[in-house]
Amino acid sequence: MNKVRAFIKKYWITACIYLGLALLYICATESGWANPYLFPRIEAILDAFSQDKGIMLLNMASSFKLLVPSIIISLIIALTIGTFLGRNKRLRDVLYPVIYAFSVVPSILLSPFVLLLAPNFWVASVILIVYSCVWSTLFSTITGIMTIDKRYLDKAATLELHGIKKMTKVILPAASPSILAGFINSVRNSFVMLVYAEMYGARYGMGYYVKKYSEFGLYDHTWSGFIFMVIVLIIVMQFFEKLKNHLLKWTIN
């Protein structure tokens, strides 16, 4: 009961904001302020969701099949390269400008080349999502390792920690606040690229669903798919935020 009260106390203003937005939409559609073609009534949106809820769950599963391996691959790449560059100043001075130059190139601009060179659409989509979301975690890893308090390293030397043990017990935990903050941003970026990839070539997926029905002019289905996708993304981001807070509970007062 105390947890429920704490939850309500924390999020009641947020709930009021969402409720206000919903009421504003209802008022705009019922009064005729909004274009009825582009902004269907809430009843039509709910009916569309009821009709296609099975398809939406299938599209969600398809999106996750694309998103999960992409996030894992980008995390492995970012941690590996970021650890080497963060610990080696000479290597960092040489490669950092090159990495930065690649990072400023939007992944959308590379999509025509990737789609032509990749063996299939799934591989092309993974490459684009990885390319889009790897940079934030990579730079955060480099920064986090570079800025580790020297006292941690001195204590590790005193305890004669070396190699993997030093990496897993001292370096990565000390840099984890920066790494996890960058990782959360990377996850947000991955959603943007996921929707783009699904809109232009996929046969299933949350982005594909929204794109398909918008082209057909069925905006009740478009809105239901859009709202469903937003809800899913909010849940996923909240999961990662909770995971981050759990892993960094030693840093929270």
C-alpha cells in the first residue's frame, strides 16, 4: 500500500498532463476544430486498436527481434573500443578524430549504400541501427574511463589487481555512471532508426504499421499504431531507467 501511495504521489502530476492532452484531443475532434480526416475521433481510434491488437503485438515482436540484437552489438562495440581508447592516450589521440568524423555522419544518409551492399534487409537494418546508437555509449565510455578518480586506480594497484579483475572490479564500475547515461541515450537513438528502417522496407514492425496505414489514408489505424508504439517505447525506456538506477544505487543519495 505504501508503494502505491508513493507511486501516486510521484506521478500524479504526470498523469494529469496526459489526461489533459487526451481531453484536449477529444475536445478538438468533437467540436470540429481539428481536421476530422487527419484527427479521427477517439472512438474510431479505440475501435482500430481493438481490431488490430493481435497484429500490433506481432509487429512489436518483429521490432524487438530487430532492436535487441542491434543494441547488444552496439554495446559490445562501444565498450570494447571505448575501453581501449579511454585507457590509452596515444591511441585516443590518433583515433578519436576519426571516430568523431564518422559519428557526425547521419545514418540515414548511409541507408542507400547499406541497403544495396547488405545481403538482406534485416542485416541492413541492424547495421543502420547499430551505427546510429553506438556513438553515445562509445563516447560516454571513453569519457567515463578517462575521468576515473585516480584514487581508485591507486587502491587497485595497492591490492595488486591487474588485467580482467582490475577491469571488472575497478575500471568499469567506476566509469559505469557515464557509460549507463550514454547507453540510455543510445537506446533512444535506436528507436528513431528502428522506425525509419521499418518504414522503408520491412514487412512487419511498429514503424511499418504506422507507415502503411498513413499511406492508405486510414488515420484511425495510424493513430492507434502511433499511440501503441509510444506506449511500448515509454515502457522500454522506463525499464532501462529502472535498471540504470538499480545498477547505480551506490551513487544515489
